[in-house]
Amino acid sequence: MSSFLPSHARITAPGIEPSRWMLVLHGILGTGANFRTFARRLASACPGWGFVLVDLRMHGRSLGAPPPHTIAAAADDLVRLGAELALPIAGVMGHSFGGKVALAYALSAPRELEQVWVLDASPGARRDRGTTTTAAAVLRTLRALPARLPSRERFLEIVVAEGHPLAIAEWLAMNVEPTHGGFRLRLDLDAIQALLESYCSVDLWSVLERPERARAFHVVVAGRSDTLDEADRMRLTAIAAREPRVHAHLIEGAGHWVHVDAPDALFELVRPTLT
């Protein structure tokens, strides 16, 4: 069994020792820091909860994880992390890729969770295997980069010239680091590709259809996102109608990065469940 432990940071209200903790998981090509502002806001409003911002395998500071790079392996990383931290892990929240890892973690967690939050992630497999997703397009751009760049500004210019928004380019630039005579991308793109392919091939609808591993599953759908297609949304609505542990939430007007596009709306969904 692997001994790899993902990098992480703890967020709590000042001077408070929480009675329960929630793992917070970013999407593909992100880092735990993506949720720092949101987690601080939740901790301030709900001081009984602490939040562990995780850099999932091969992201952020969690480099060097052994293969295979899969949803299941990422979930196993979290089980080991929870054992190492020896904290009362009562919940998990994940965005996009991290949302699917959250569902897989619910299956393998050592005890029933109180809450699982899935933020704009489809539980099902994708027929296109992810070749048409935004993440796949970003990966193609990153693979075409020169091995060494003169500056971060040049990185931004290349990514924007490939048709990606400046905000995405600036977010990706968090993975650009100084090297001898310039800058380089620190990501292992083959590992990221493997994780994306796992995300697209794994079907975890059964976790919601037989919601035995958590007291409450909350699936948040971003209104302007196509991550969950019409069939996904209909299936989710049907499950929520018959399973009292499953809750479907639609945030109209939000794009895929719902915690950035609609932080107030998301906060007002999560906060009451933590108090």
C-alpha cells in the first residue's frame, strides 16, 4: 500500500478547536488554495467546523505520488491523510474533479460521513472521455508550451492567444515556477491526463442511488455550466425526489467555478447545514 500523503492546510476560526472537520477538494489543475477564501468564511460563520484544504495528488505541493493516477487512488490518499491527521473527519466537499473524488471517498471513508458536497461535477462517465472539455483543451495548450519560458507574462500571452480567458491563464500561472534561465510549468501533464481520463471513465451514480455512506449528499449544479447535461440533471432530480439523504441544488447564473462565480449563493446553501 502507498504511504503517500497529500499536502494540505487547515482553516479554523481564530482560537477555536473545531469538533468536526471537512476535507475540501479542488478541481483538475487547481490547488487547495482555490478554496481558502471560501473556507475562511465558512469557518468564521461555523466555528464548530474546521476545513482541510487538500492538494490532490499531482497538484500543487502534492507532487511525486505513485501511479496509478485515478479517482480511486486520490480517494485512498484522503483515507490515509485522515488517519494521519487523527481528526474527526465528518464531511467532504469537492469541486469538479474533486467532486467525484468526494463521492469515491464517501465509499472508502472509515465511518459514515455527516455531509458530502459535490460542486458541479457529474457522477457519471462521459462518452466523449473528456476530449471536448475545457480541461482537455487547456491540457492541449500546456503540452504545446516550450520547455522553458522567459517570463510568466509570456506564459499568459501564449495561453490567452490559444483562446483561453485571461482569468484561466492567471489561474494556471500559479503552476509556473522559476528555473535556470527562465520559468517552467511544474505539472506532470501525463499524470494530469491520467486523472482526467479516470474522472471521465468512472461512474459513481450508485453512491447517490444507494446513499448509505453519508447522512446527507448535496449536489450543486451551476446553471450556466454544461458539466451536468440535461440527462444528468433529470437523473439527479429523480434521485433527490425519492432519497431523503440526497439534495439537489441549482444556482442559476453561476458558471462551472461556482465558488468564484456565486460565492454568496453557495455560502448560503452550505452554512445552514453546518450550524
